[in-house]
Amino acid sequence: MEEISTFDVNETVPDSSLPNDTEQDLLLEFFLRRDNPCPNIDEEWQKFSQLIDNGKSSSRRYTPVWWLCGAVAACLAVMFVMSYHSNITHPSGKEVLAAIDNDSNVTMKRGDDEPLVVEENVLAFGKGSSLHGNNNSKVVIKTPRGHECELTLSDGTTVWLNGESSLEFPQSFTGKERRVRMTGEAYFDVAKDARHPFIVDNDFFSTRVLGTSFLMRAYSRNDASVTLVEGSVNMQSDDSREYRLQPGMMAQLGANGFDITSVDTYPVIQRRAGYLYFDNEPLLNIMVELGRWYNKTVVFENEAAMQIRLHFVAERVQTIEEVVEALNEMDGFVVELSDAEITVR
């Protein structure tokens, strides 16, 4: 029978019996990668096993037991590091919006030219303006988070772009229709022209109007909607079903076409006027909007607070510190602010 090695607990253990720097680094990488999405477990295990096999030596009599002790110590160290950075990993919270690498300027791209930084937040493409053109080459205006832009198109239509949004349109409208494409959120005040309908496309649906005012959202399919303030809107979803809205109606895209409800349009007008305006809105919606405007990751550790409904108003020019202070005057939750995150507890 093979003799089993024994050891005295008081015996001095050579340093070579503990994991070396490479092995400790690999252990640290192994446990940190465990919480990342879609790790390649097979590849990491193969690397781990190969390293252990290469490190075996007949002169290391106590390796099996003391290597295990060292591994446990390394694991405890990793757990300490992960605990120290719990505000980043949020194992017990729910992240509802992530901060992004954000540009600091509004940009304009004309035709095949490179995008240019736009210093002003009010741009005009009508006749007599410096940006007016006589061709239908495409112009794309993009706003980063925390910035807005107001445009006047060649037909006199005005468009307000919220942060993290874009609008693609021709320098000059020609043909039988006026067609633009948007992402994010935009408020349209469409110039009337009965002979040339105004069409707004996004990734999820299209609207067709003659002259009207409405807010369109299309950050994602989940929040894709139109709220009509004046006039009328004909809508077509991606399944080709058509809908018609009257003032005071909102169409929210759902799994089976649009869900149409009556709404108060005053919050929409206030958003257009420079306010973060919420009336009887779930705290979840409010925090997502704030996170997008200020480009902060939003985490709910108190998930029950997501459905608390609030009336809350702030100006877009206010600092995030001022907004968080105002939120914390309300009951049922606590909002904490760090450099990159907003946490609701």
C-alpha cells in the first residue's frame, strides 16, 4: 500500500509549498471572472490545471495539503476584494441603467463628411440660414447624454432632441413627402403642408402627419411611444397595423401592436421646456431618466421602491447633487450618489 505522507503542524513549511505569484494571480482572475457574463470556463480550467501540473515537483513533499491551505487563503483575499468593491458589482441589487462612454458635444454629419462638433444647441436649416442647402443630402445631428438640441428644418418644422438621441433629415425637402428618422426622444412641431405629409421613422414604427405637435420616444422597444399634443397622427407599427391618434392620447408599443390611452400632455410640454417633469410616475421610470441625463449607472437595492409613484420636477440645468437632495426629501426610499452610480436603498 502506498505510504501517506504526514506532517507536524509545528514544522516549518517551505515557501515553495504555497502558491507562487502566478498561481495566486490566476486564482484571483478565476474568481473575478466568475461574476462576468459568459466566462469561458473550459479555457480557464485548462489553464488552471496546466499550471498546477507544471508546478508539481517530487521535492515538494507537503504540496497537496499546504497548497490547499494557500488556496483557501487566496480565496479569502479575493472575497475581501470583491466585498470592498461591492458598490460596483452589486450582487444584491438590480441595475436598471448603465453609464456609457459619453461624448461631451453635439455633433453634425453632412453627407459623406466627417462629423463636426456643434458648439450651439440651436441650429437652423431654413432659407437664409448659414446651414441651409439646396440639395437633399442627408444631415445627422446626434446629442450625447446630458445635452439637448433644437433644430429648425428647411420647411419650418422645429424639433427638440433630448440627450442620447439623433435625427437624420435632408438639407432640403424635395418630392411628395417630408421624411426624417430619429432615435432616442424628440418633440416635433411640424409645419403644416397638406400636399407634403411629414413622416417620422424609427426602429419600431412610423408616424405620418400634416401639421401637428407630438413627442416621440424610441430609446428601446420597451419605451417606444408617441404622445400627441395637437393635430392628429397616423401610425404604423412594424407589423403594418395602422392607428390614428387624437390630442391627449399616447400610443405605447406593446407585444401586439399599440396600447392607446388618454394622458395629460402637460408633462410633455414641460419636458420640452427644459424640465425633468414626472407626474404619478414610478420611481423606476424617474431614475432611468435621471441616470440617462446625468450618465450614471442606476442600481435598485430596494427593488420594492421601483413602483412607488411620485410627482417630481427638476430643471435640466440643476446638478445631480441637487436632484438627489430633492429626492431624499421624499419617503419610502433613500438615494445615494457616488462618482459613477446612483443607488436606491
